Amino acid sequence: MDIFEAIKTRRSIGKVKDQMISKELIEKIIEAGTWAPNRYLTEPWRFFVISGEGRNKLSKVMENIVLDSGIDLESKEGKAKLDKEKNKPFRAPVIIAVAAEVSDNKKVLKIEELGAVYAAIQNMLLTAFGLGIASYWKTGNACYDPKMKEFFNLKENDEVLAFIYLGYSDFEKNPPHKKPITELVKWIDK
Ligand SMILES: Cc1cc2nc3c(=O)[nH]c(=O)nc-3n(C[C@H](O)[C@H](O)[C@H](O)COP(=O)(O)O)c2cc1C
């Protein structure tokens, strides 16, 4: 597929089947992530592949994060919120959590480590799309909670930047509205 066409037609798709994705394809998606640009070649990306029974562990972390947020478990809204969070990991057969392990080298800027990992994530979404696999980049409050870092054994300065939900899907989605680039670009040529 032409790269520009892939960039334009990739969509975030949440409605996926239970059908498992092969390890080979999951590894290809991850390898694509590792080819992103990264300053000082720090390779700050780390990947956690969560599937099958492993999703129960992620569900438990998500549950604990909501429980500690002080929600009212007696209320209908509180119960619904807890259920929603607990069930998130079961929305797809495979979730790849993508984190930035920030270099402790003094010349390395954290913003650039995160930038490299964000670029890796986009590589992964596009590669999944090219392989006929639907993806959805999700974060939510749980992504940035210290308990999530703990679960993945990350350091305080590291960051979890994405949960990429992956699965096969027949679902099609209309593209979102895009501003014309004339509204976004200033040419500085004089
Ligand atoms: C940093 C980041 C975090 C995101 N987190 C969520 C999320 O928590 N929930 C969600 O529904 N979509 C999330 N998205 C996906 C966007 O909603 C999605 O990309 C947007 O609606 C455009 O749709 P498209 O990807 O099909 O073009 C996130 C995207 C980015 C870049």
C-alpha cells in the first residue's frame, strides 16, 4: 500500500473479533516501532504484550486505580465506572502497552524520549493496518497512574504512553473531519 494512502485511510477501530493474532505478526508490529527516529539512539521504547489470561492482570490494575480514585461504589455511576474500567482489557485479544524508558544520560531530554516513542506508536498503528489488523490507541487516566508504572516495573521518570488494542475487524469507520492545511500552515519564505 502507498504510504500516504495508508496514513490517510488508517482508522482507530474498537470493534474487533476474539480471533488471536499470531506471535509473528505481533512481533512485526513491535519491530516497526523500533525503527522510529530516536535522538542519541537511546531506543527508549518498551513493549508489554498482554493477551489471554494476562488481560486479567491488567484488568486488576485498572480496577485498583478506579477503587483508589475515591469513587462512590454505592452509586450507579460509580459501579458503572468500575465495571467499564475492569472490562477494558477484554475489548481486544491483544493489547500492547508502549512505554518510554527515559535515559538517565544528562544530555537526553525527556520530551524527546517521549517523542521517539510516540513516533514508534504511529509506526505500529500503520504496520498493523498494513497487515490487515485493526488498532486503537487508548490512554485514559489509568495509563498515567503510578500503579500502572509499578505493574510494568517502570521507574518514576518513565511513562506509559499507549495501550494499543489490536484485533481483526470487519468494521469500517468514516474519516474524521480534517482542517484544510491552509488553516494550519504558515509559509515563511520572505
Ligand atoms: C495520545 C493519544 C491518546 C489517545 N487516547 C484515546 C483514548 O483514551 N480513547 C479513545 O477513544 N481514543 C484515544 N485516542 C485515539 C483518538 O481518539 C483517535 O486517533 C481520533 O479519534 C482520530 O481517529 P483516527 O485514529 O481514526 O483518525 C488517542 C490518541 C492519542 C494520540
